[in-house]
Amino acid sequence: MKHIAGILALFAAAGLTAATVHVDNVKGDDANDGSAERPVASIERGLALLKRSDRLEVAPNGGKPYRRPYPGAVGRSLDIRLGGTAEQPMVIDGNGAVISGLSAVPADRWKEAGNGVYELPFWPMSNMYKHYAKQDYWLPESRIFFVDGKAAANCLTRAEMEKTPGGFWWSRRQRKLFFRPPEGRTIAELTVELPANAGFYVLADHVRVENFTVILSWNDGFDAAGDPRGVHYRNCVAIDNCGQGFSCHGTSVVLYEDCVAVRCASSGSCDVHWSNSSYARCVFMNNVFEGGVAANDHSAHTYSSCLVVHNRPFEQVWQNNDSRMFFDNCVIIGNGDAVPLMFLRHGSASFRQCTLLNAGILNRGAEDNRGTLSIEHSLIGGMGTALMDIPAGMEKRVMLSGNLYFGDRGFRVAGKLLLPGEVPGSFDVNSQWYDGKPAGRLEAELPRAVRRKNAAGEERRVGAALPESVWRSYAKYLHVETSPAGVSFPADGRR
């Protein structure tokens, strides 16, 4: 009997008796105990009930969003401060649930600003845009203000807003949002909703968050901060957030699998400090400010079988401040606005078996550029002018091998255009110019598999071959809608 008791004690010590807390925003009540029979109503309360290595099961309820009350000018995130072990991580499973950052603003929070206009402090976590002096309005491409459940006009000036019943204007300089109620309506009669809360922040070791969609967040969608290890986000989608889709901070170590960031008001992902992240089979598309994916401040990141496409208004890839980025089997496509595909500075970027299209590679030629670039067995073309624009002094830090180039004139090095036969051998080894061009989805696929040998004599495919799951995610979320009611997919495919 003592032997059996000892075994049971070992199981308990190993965390094998972990509990499951249930959340249901239709049937639940935060006064409940979180059992299957008596679920709590909010994810916030569910997280508070968890102990180490426990599990949170969230009911999707047909996509009815999980929401929180208006907290004031500073939004709140869903912080996960207690984790699990490598053998038994804490699991937060949304089962397809939608979390909305929208909150209804109480009428008494608005102040009269004259001429029938009301004002409210509003300072969303869109870090770069908040300091972008060229514009004093919210991004026109980002629809985040709602009145009585419907998207409201986002005006570019106060004068325009005063002429637009039901219109909003955000003054970045004043850090305030201004609103003119519709004719004949008082602000107390209206339901005015805007982003006021945020998505997940993991601050503990060995946490898995899966099967959630975060929309209209005041900040980012799915983050990690501090020094957590073993953080895993799986099948998570960020749409129309004021910050990034995904972001890692501190010295966090995070894996993102099968995730999507679309139409966020910052980068699809932005990882900083000394963080280390890996993205597998993820999609970053149509985000409306900063880069598609960004790295900064000594951080290190791997992107495997990812699609980075049509992010605006800047480059698809930002590498800065001694960070390191490695892309394997990725498709990266420019936004068609004559913007380079990549900003490279003070660090390294490597591409292996990738497809790089529709914008000249490299940056705007920073004078103090110390970055290094390597591209191997990749398909590159459709840039319109030169394949690359290499700043003076950087030639020896660019390494190209076994690539296929198509549809462009050559390389621009230190301001001089070099035609194919003029490229130094040390600069580009074993690459060729391709007579055809890609086809298929986004015109990013070779009509047949092309294989080349590398310097070691090993044969490898040229260009990316994305998994079908990535293309399905791209098609599914290309024209997705968000609103106070949640997420919808218009039949006509357009906003």
C-alpha cells in the first residue's frame, strides 16, 4: 500500500492531476466554479482560476465574441502569468472562439468639444504610427469605429468630421478621438464601440494557446513578454488590430504555427529585444502599416513555409538593429507600390528556397548599413527594374547562390546597373536567368519543379512550394470582415 501511495504521490507531483476550467460567454457566470456544469463567463475569470499545468476550455458559441467592459484610455490584455512544465504545459484552447477588443464607451466618458462634437482620450498601441508626423488621423484602411453595430466614417480632419454626422476623427497630436453624433441623436442614445482591450500576453513558461481569433484589439493579438520559455501559439488569427498581429518581447522563446495576421494597423509580426521566435506555415497579408514581418534589437527569428504578401505601405521584411532573420521555403511578394521588398540594416537576413517577387530586394540605402544578406536556391523576379539595389560598400556582404532570376535587367550595385554577364563571380555563384515566369496562385509557383546543385553538389529545389494549408488560409482570410458581431466572410468576397 505504501508503494502504491508513493506512485500516486509522484503522479501528483508531476502535475498529472491537472484540472480543466470551462468558459462559456452564453451559459456561464463568473460567480461559478468553472466546472463543465457551471462554467464561468469570461476568459479573464477563467485564467484567474487556473493553477500550474491546468487547462482552459473556451466555448466558441458560434463565434459570439468574448468582450470586456470599457477600461478607460489604457487597454488591458489577457495576461497569462502562470504556466506549466515541459511535460505538461498549460493549455488555453479557444476551440474557434473569437475575442474582440471592442468595448462600448459609456456616455459619461465623452466630453463636449463644441459644435455638437464630443471628445475622448484614445491612444492605441500602434507604436510607429503614433509617431508618424506626416498624418494626424487614423489609418483609412483600418475600420475600427462603430455606431449601433455598424462601421462609422473615419474622417481625415476635424472639418470633415464636423460635416459628417456619425463620423470620427482621431487626432494623433492631441491623443484624442472626436465624434459627431448623427442628426437628431444624443450620445446617450447611441452604442459607440471602439478598440479598448487587447489579446493575449504570455509571461510564463510552457504555455500553449490555440484555436483563437483576436479582432479589433487595442494592442496586439498574440504576444509574449519577459523571459518565458516554451510558449506555443497554434491556429491563432489576428484581424484588424491596432497593433501587431504577433509580437515577442524581452527574451521570450515562442513558436507560432498555422497562424494568420491580416489587416492589422502595424506589422503582421514585430519581434524585439533578445526574443527568439519561429513561425511555421503562417500568413502575413494586407497589414496596413510598418512591415509585413519585422525584427529589431538583437532578436532572432525563423520563418518556415510562410506567406508574406501585399503589406503596406513599407517593405514586406524589416530587419534592423543587429537582429537575425532566416526564411526557409517562404513566398514574399511586394505591394506593387514601388517599395523595396526588404529593409536590411545592422544584422543578417537569409533566404533558402524562397520565392521573392514584385519589388526590388533591399533597402533605401542607409549610409551606415552593416547588414549581411544571403539568398540560396530561390526564385527572384518581377521587380520591374533591377533585381537588387546594393548600397555602396555592401557588395562583400551579399552572397547569392543557385538562384533563378527572371524578367528584370540585372543588379544595381553602388548606383551602377550590372547586366547578367557583368555580375562578379564572388557576388553570385551558380545562378541562372530563367526564360519563363511563375504561374499559379499569386503567380508565385513554377510550372514545374526546377532543381539545382549547390556548391557541395547537393541537388535542391529552386523556389518555394508552400503547403496547401497556407494557401487555404490565404484564400479564407483575404476578404474577411470584422464588426461588433464578430467575424464574417462576405459571399461577394469584398469589404
